[in-house]
Amino acid sequence: MTHEFNYRVIYMDTDAEGVVYYANYLGFFERGRIELLEKMGVDLGAIKDKDNIIFAISKIDCNYKAPAKLYETIRVTTEITEITAARIVFKQEVFREKQLLVSASVTACAIDMKNFRLARLPKSLLP
């Protein structure tokens, strides 16, 4: 399953040169992952309450190719590329029209809130 959303770059997203500050792409990616999971019917709040599991990002590999600029509309795409017993790997990309600006591989791990150690994914997330 994939998800995408369009976003208009605003002043808050940019640095003094009017280009998106590199760390702000991580926020765009966060929104994409959350919206994809919601589209799949995953309720992270319910998982936290019922299974005592939260998710933490353990690895991000970003490749910045070109900058997005103030007032441009960008498209953020998200898809799951791998699910293991305790991890979900996402492929995420940012485009200006058809031009790829940033690509990333993001790994999220299930964490047991009692001991903050790696936990198995809830059954609702397993294929």
C-alpha cells in the first residue's frame, strides 16, 4: 500500500535562502508514515493503550538531490517495503512535479513501553 500527499512549502519550512531546511523533510516523512498507517486502519493510540507498544525510528538514510523552495508545492510519497517481527521499513520520497528531490529509507521499531526494549509488532501489523 502507498500513500501520498501534496504540501505547499511555507516560510517556516525554509532557511534564510528560501529553501527547505534539510531536517524539515523528516517532518514531512513523519506525516506520510502516520497517514499511511491510518489509511491501513492502524490506530497507534490503540496499540499504545492495548499492547503497550510505541514506535521509534531506529534508522534513516536520506539522499538529498535538489532543494524544494518557498511556495512550491511538493508531493510526499510513502510505501512499506519490509515488515519483520519488530520493524517496519518505509520508502519515502519528495517530488516537485516529476522531479525527485529527496529519497529516504526509514526504519521504525516496535518498543515495549515497560522496559523500552525492542518488541514484536502487534498482530494487526503483521502480513
